[in-house]
Amino acid sequence: MFSSKQIPRRQIGAALLLLTLAHTSCCRREIPPSRPLDFIPPSADVIAVLSYADFVKNELLRRVFNVSQLEESLARIGIQSDSIINIAGFVQINPSVLISPRQERSNERAAEFGVIVQGRNGFHPLFETLSEHGWGREEYDGRSFWAAQEENLAAASLGGDMMVAGTSDAVRQVIDVARGRVAPATRPASASRCGAILRRMGIRGEINIAISFSREMKMAAEELARSAGIFRGMVGANVLEGLFKVLGAGRGIGLSFAWAREGIASRVIFVASNPASAKLVAGLVAVAKFLAPGMDDFGATEAAELARGVNVSSENDLVLIDFRIPKRLLTNVLR
């Protein structure tokens, strides 16, 4: 054993420096880099994640999933598509507006929304441009953001290569997450049902969507179930009715789409109210799959071929549905 007196101070300093660098490197590996998804507030009822830099490389994905309106909206505030890396958007639904007549709640909005963008070279010039175009600079919890009050739009920097744009309330919610005052939707500590769906599904593809079933969505599913009754007597009508009823009792759904060899690999995760409901939904989907060959008689050959490739299973309260959409079928549909 050596005492500290036997080791030159220069060597001690070098050893401490190496230990510090090693510790810092370890921490950097353990803490994932910030992504737009990390700033989604727990109030979100719908979350969409777009791995934009990968998405735009595939012409077929762009044809199937048209994001031109989103690109145009971002371009209006000065964000060009060639500078975007990743995008995450969210919607927070206001149930009271959807239930009550719109004219009775003219001062309330049906939904808040936000779009978080990760871009190359940051967004400092963007905010200078917004100021020049009449957006006012405001303060929220010690952080500046820019707002166009007459349009109920706002934008804020989240530091580095990240920014958020959307309705004013939604931007404030994102700032709360960025400052650490509120846990993001996808963190296990969050109570967000929508975030939990996305977390269980994982970011599997270029496009990932999670939808938490609100009371209004359940009412819509129940209405679909009743509508299925008009098709009574046709093959599979009772299966459709049963499927819509169970979906109406679910908690949410997750969707993932990724480019795969000669097609799009897709996954649907349905979160049922309990394991028994999950098994029932999986069974109904399996029955619908076996009924698909009969669709050929009605000229729906492509849909029947797609249905035959579906794999469905259940795990606890989840229904897992995996399928692949061949490029050939997509090309035929998009002609």
C-alpha cells in the first residue's frame, strides 16, 4: 500500500481528472438525449411522434401519410422542412365543449394543441423573425415566449435544438415540463394514460401514435356498434358489432408504422379495460381475419390479402395486432 505522500501530486491530479471524465461519460450514457417526446405534458389525450429525418427519406411513406399540412404550418412561422430532425405533437381535448352546444361556450376551445420540433442549428433566428412580424414577447414562470394573441398561438424555445409552437395554454404546459415542474407524459411517474400507452408500445417506427379513449370517443364507438346493426344478416355483421362495443369500453390505442422491406410494418396495441376484454377483442379480430377470404367476392381482394397477414394475440390487458402492408398493395391503392 502507498500513502498519498508517496504518489506525486501531478499523478494524483491526473488520476482525479480521469475518474471525473469516466464518471461524466458514464452519466452521459445513462441519460438519454432530450427528444421532442420528452416534453409532452401529461394532459395529452393524443400523442403523435414523427421521426422526421427518417420519414422523409421514403417516398412511399410520404405518399401514404401526408404531412404536407403540418410542414406548411411550420413554414408559416419560419421552420423549413429541411431543418427538421424530429417532431412530437399532442392534443388535449376539452370534453365540455364537445358535449355542450358550441354557441353556449364561445369562449372555450374544443382542444389545446402543441407541436415540439427538434431542428438543426437551433431556432434563435426564428424568434427574432416572429418579433418582427408582430408576435409579442411575454413571460411565464421566468421564461420568455412569443405569442400572437389574436390567433391564440405561441412559441417558445426549450433550449438547444428544441422549440414548441401551439396554443398559448399548451405552450405553457410544455414549459412546465421543460422546467421540471411536471413529469412528462411518457415518464413512469406520470399519471398520463396516453403516455402509458406509448410507453408500452415503444417508439418502433417512423410514425407512432397513442390515443387515450375519452368519454366522447367511447360514445362514438358505441354509436358505431349501434350502426352495425343495420348490416344484420350480412357475413360478419355480428362480429363488427361486438368488436365496436368492446372497443368502446377500452382505455386507448397505440399505432406504429415503420418502413420495412417492400412495404410498411404496422403494429396496433389496444388497451382493454381488463384481461378478459383483451382476450375477447383478440378473438373477434381473429374471427374477422378468417372471414376475410369471403371479401374477395365483393371485389375487395387487397383488403382480404391484408387481413390474412394479420397476427393477433393478447397479453394481460393488451391486444397486440401486427401486420404488414405490402408495397404492391399500397401502390395499387395510391394510383
